[in-house]
Amino acid sequence: MSSSRLIGEGRSFYHCIGRCVDRGYFFREAVVKEECRKIMRRLEKFLHVRVITYCWMSNHTHLLLEIPDRQSLEPLTEESLLELLPTLYGANKVAEVREELKRIREQSSSAEMAEKRIGQILAKYEARRCDLSIFMKELNQRVTRYINRRNNRSGTLWEKPFTSVLVEGNQGALLAMAAYIDLNPVRAGMVEKPEDYRWSGYAEAVGGSQIARKGLGIILSEALVDRDFKSDWRRTQNRYRVILYTDGQEVEANLETGERGRKGFHEDEVEKVVAIEEGAMSIPEVLRHRVRYFSDGAVLGSAAFVNRVFERERSRFGPRRQDGARRMRGANWGSLRVLRDLRKNVIA
């Protein structure tokens, strides 16, 4: 199939991965990761792309993003644009736009002409909202400029623009992907608990960030069905923490089978967390490992969802392929399916 990005319909969710060129550790320092997180959050607000959760590692990044249906947004006005501009631009740029709007009002031959010219300005900013490619391009460019200035370097920072997986907008697929992302520093042995790695969505939420808490809250089933549903962090945290600790249990190496060990939570700790949260959840143990399906599967979700995407994108595939959904190997994944049938090193 073609390697170009698959496009969702309406409100869509994506797992986006960015890797540094030559796997360089450009984000090793805490101050660097913190600045990159701030850049991400400013773009999130300005471009109206929600960060569900994320993990900013030392040489790569994971983002789980919601791309709203642009039709669901309130159109930009002069007032809302001027309120939004300081999120991303400095005072000089804001003053420049303000003066331009004022000049149009004063110098246009008629109110109708003024509205038309102002509408063109608003449309320029409107077109950038709810666009995954623009969000990732802006993020990569701004992070590159920051890193290059800090390190007195030039040139590209990223191995390639970004890799993405289209994720079905249901609780099962989104929670599995979110947990995979937030457990990255635990699997890498950087921290013992996911809440201790502050440059991730879960840790930011535990630390009190309302925007991070809302991001995780909207992938619960109630919020996915009802856009006006107000999630309660106490409830969200209980459910999500059980998933994280169950998924993140350590794996011991098996010399007979050659299976490698994996850092994570001790079984007693997992049982304690599950008991406190009143009930264990059945999550595939394989999520404790690096799973290629979450970065290379192209589309993740139910068979019906994957097949719908396949039908829309049929021209990308050869004539012999009749359906899209492919079973996932290496574990019992339940009803989850992917578009790309991976055969080698699916679990690392």
C-alpha cells in the first residue's frame, strides 16, 4: 500500500511518531523537553488540535491527537482571532494584525468591501485549524528552530516529517494506544512509575494540569458519545491507572524461548493498584513491549472501521486485495484489527 497518510472522516484520532535524525538525543535535558512541551501546548490551542496524551522521550516523540471536525467549530471573528494570536505570536505580530484590521475598516469604500477583505484574513487562519499536517509541520519546525538555536547547529532535526496511525474513535482502541504511549518511559527503564516522568500526558494530568486531564477524559466511552460530557478526573484517573499498571507489569526473560525481559511494575504492585481501584482489567500483556502495530499498522480499530477506511482508499491497493482488516499477531487482541499486515518483529 502507499505510505502516504490515511485520512479519517470528520472527528479523527491519530498516533503520531517523530524520531530525531540519526536517533540523536536532542531532548535529553529536562529544560529542553519542557520547552518542547510548551510549544506543543501553544500550537494545540491555536490550531484547535487536541493532544489526548503524549510522551516526549530523549530522541523521539509520541502524540495521540484528536482532529475535530472543522464544521463543529465556531467560526473565527475579529475578536476571537485577536484573543487567539498571543497564544502563538509575539506582541509585534498581534499589533500588526490589529492595525491591519483597523486600517481595512477605515479605508474600505464600503462596509461590504471591509467585511470581504476581513473575511479573507480570517479565512487564512481558519484554514489552518483542525489540520493534522499543519499541526505537525508547525511543531516540527518550531522545535527544530529551538534546538538549532540552543545547540548552535543547522539543518534537519527529524528523521522524516512524521509517521502516523489512524485510530478508531472508540474507548478500546484509544485507551490501548494512550497506555502504550504513557508507558514508554517505564518500558525504557527511565522511571519506575509513569506518573514520575513529567513530560507525558498522564504525569502532567497527575500534576494537576486541567488540559492534560481533559485530554485523557475525552477518550472514555461517555465522552466519545456525548461531546458535552464533563469528565471527572477522579473517575478518569482510577480507570486509566488500572490500565497503565496492568499493561506495565514487568516481564521476566525466558531463556528457553529466548523471550527478552522488560522493565515494569512488580506483580505485587500491580495487584495492589488494581485492588485499590476496585477491579482488574483484562489488557494484553504484550502492551508492555514495543508493539509495531501502534506505529506501523496504518489504521487501528474494529474490523468494520478498518474496512471502511480500506474501501475509501481502495485505489492504494492491488487488485487482489478484497478487504482491509488484518488480525494482529503476538497476543489475543480481541476485536482490534489493523490495515497493514505486519509479519516480522511485531513485538519487540
